Amino acid sequence: MKRILLSAALAVALPSIAWADAGHSSGEPYGEPGDSRKPARIVQIVMREADERMEFVPKNIKIRRGQQIKFVIRNNGEMNHEIVIGTLEGNLKHGAQMAKNPDMEHDDPNMRRLVPKASDSLIWKFTKAGEFDFSCLIPGHREAGMSGTIIVQ
């Protein structure tokens, strides 16, 4: 019976630990998922490849602390891209893990992956002031220029 209980406890705890090790945790320093029923400032972001680079347009976004943002994201490129909102340290750590596991799939509220010519949205509430990162963590994409900064004042 103890072995069954221990196995059940590990089955519940290990995914949470793995999720936290990947740079995810509850109470993120950069905010929390937004509420689609509440008003939000709309910020459009385009993903694209241009002149042998990959990029987000715009690359820098300024917002107010406490503001809920609806990112309307469009992949105008010819490749799959993703956007991951986080701290620079967390995104770099997660990017290193993705380099080892390029087929890693996500279903986190702070990220979206889009096929070419697709659109999606992501609602996020920035609860703390600071400088945060958004990146495409598909291996090689951030290194090709696909990152940006969110400044929360």
C-alpha cells in the first residue's frame, strides 16, 4: 500500500517539478494569464524571416504594470515560429532544453506556436515592473534574431 501511495505521489509531483525546472512556475515574475472577459490593450506582433534573419515586429514593447495585453500574433514567415514570454534567464534556459529536445510541445499560457501564415492571440497581465523577454525558442531562431523586450513600468 505504501508503495502505491508513493508511486501516486511521485506521478503527481514529478510533472510539476519538471515544469518548474523548464523555467515555468506558478506566480511568474512577469505576470499571469489574462482574463478574456476583461478589457485588454491590443498589441500586434508579426513573426517573419527577412534578409537572412528571423524577427518579431515590433522588437520592443512598453506597457504599464497591471495592464492586461492581448497579443495578436501573425506568422508572416515561411517557417513555424513561436513566441514565449518570460524572463531572459528563463527563456535562455528553456531554449537550451529545446535544443536537446527540438520536438518538445507546449501548452503553456505564455506561449504560442504558429505555422506559416497563421494567426493566434495570447492574453497576459503584467503584474510586476521590469524588463522581460519574448523569444522564439525553436532551435536556432532566437540566435537568428528572433527575440524582443517587454518593458513594464
